[in-house]
Amino acid sequence: MEGNRKEIFYRLTSSGDHIYQAMAQQIRDAERQCRELIESYSAEEQVLQANFLTKIEEIIP
């Protein structure tokens, strides 16, 4: 944009857009599968897992 030297705009080629759409779908699928997996555990199991992951985060920042 004229006068704006802070922003750079990119446009994907049709091949790049195809790859982007495929990757976006893979990410949506993985998120859905993770959500379904988490929801398959009881509330108590989810709390245990959350506590475990919190402690791991403290060890590996």
C-alpha cells in the first residue's frame, strides 16, 4: 500500500491455495478428533490429564 512500509501482502498461487485448503482441512479434522477424544473421558479423568499437562509445562517451559 502506498505510504505504508510496515505491511507486506502476499497472494497464493492456485497450487498454493490448494495446498493451504488441504492443510486447513487436516487441521480441522485433527482438532475434531482431539475434541472427541477428550470428550470420551470422564470429568475426573479430564481433571487428572489437565493436572498432568500443567505439571509437564512447569518442567518444560
